[in-house]
Amino acid sequence: MKVFHGIAELRAALKVLRQEGKSVGLVPTMGALHPGHLSLLSQSVAQNDVSVASIFVNPIQFNNPEDLEKYPRREEEDLEQLRLGGCDFVFMPTPEEMYRDKSSQLNMSFGHLEKVLEGAFRPGHFSGVGVVVSKLFNIVQPDRAYFGQKDLQQLAVIKKLTFDLNFPVEIVAVPIMRETNGLAMSSRNLRLTPQERDVAAQLYQSMEQLKANVLEGQSITEAIRGAVDRLKDLDNVELEYMEAVESDTMRQVTALDAGCDVSLCAAAYVSGVRIIDNLYLTS
């Protein structure tokens, strides 16, 4: 496994492999890796000749400076996990390498996708995601790129980005991996105690009950209201949103329609740590 910090060096190494006809898979990460990340890498290794993982805590997708400062960083452990997982190249740039002109920052707009759910609560977040993913696609020029379904709205943004900008990249969505209590695996979980993780898992448990209620005939509106009421009774939990949406557009839905993929999406603060989750209602 080779580690690259510079764009030019990584491009040069990949150019040689591409000239040999080798396929390239990209696994973008912000580090603090967990089994969910490694499941992305596993798919890339299975489907490509060369797998590239990036570790870059992207500053321009954080609208909260404190969240950026507290984001977990475990470079040595991450590199060892990637090596054991069969990664070929690791790209670990500095912010200065990725953003050479701090005086002028590129912005992207994703229309409705950036005005609801995560977009509404984290203004500018998806612009930052779009910029860094575009840069990574341009630098690595992968045949396939792997993203987790835990960030369902981000996945929708990246699919739109890829389509609108004509990137010749296949976007591969990988299912959520969960801890034994149901909590979606996330780097931010490292900031929670075991007891707090059990509390956080009740977000998913509430969504599972919500799904069961809807499939049994309860209206989506009533089922969400019941789930929200249950979460209000928990200490140290502050729910931001819980909605049923079209899985690809994030447009709110209030009834199940044939042929429409619907997901439940939610976000909450648990002891000051923000967690997100989603669950397919119909697919």
C-alpha cells in the first residue's frame, strides 16, 4: 500500500496503471474508519484492479467550526485498517493541497436537495461535499466510487453531481452497517460513551417501529408524530427532524405511492453529538 500526500504524485502513479488497462475504484473518507468504511473498500477491492481510499477531513463542508475541530482523527489506525483491507493507494492531502486559493472559494448549488433536511440544518454543507467530491473525481478519475447509504441525502447529491457534470464514474451505494444495538456506524460515534450509544440507538429503533406502523396501515403523519413523541421522553436527545421522503429527491411524502421509493430520514443530537440515520420504507 502506498500513501500519497500530493495530487501530482498520485496522478502520475494512477496514469501508469490506467495505461496498463487497470480499473480504479475510489473510496472517499474523512478518516476515523469503522467497519462501514471497510465495507466500501471491500466492494472496491472486489470490483476493481486498483482501490484508492482518501482520508481528508474536508473543512469546507463543516458549517460548525467546533464540529470540525472535534472530528475524530486516527491516521495511524486508519492506515493499518486500509492496509489489512487490501487498499492499494491512500490519498492524504492537506487542506492547502486541496484548496490552494483560500481567497476565492468555489460554490455549488443543488437546488431542492440543499434546502431540506441536512441542507436546511447545515447551510453550505452540500456545496462543500460537491466541491471536494468533484476534486477527487478529477484527481483520481475512478471507474467506480463507493458511498454509504447512511448519508442518503449526500448520496442523492453525488448522483446529481455525477449526472449533471458528466463524470464517467459509476456510483456504487453500499448498505448501512450497524452496531449490535442498531445504531448506524459513524465516525462521530467515537465521541459517545457506551451508555450514550444505547440512547442514540433508540433513534433507529423508533424508525423501525414507525416503519412497522405505516406498513400495518397507520398514516405516515400519525406514525411520525408517535415516533417524535417517544423520542421527546428521552434525556439528552434533541431531535432535529424526522421525515418520510422520496429516496432520490428528498421530497417529503405523506402517503405511499406505487412505484415510489420512500425512506425515513432523521437527525438528532445525543449528548451534544449529532447523529443521522435513515431507513428504507419502500424500495
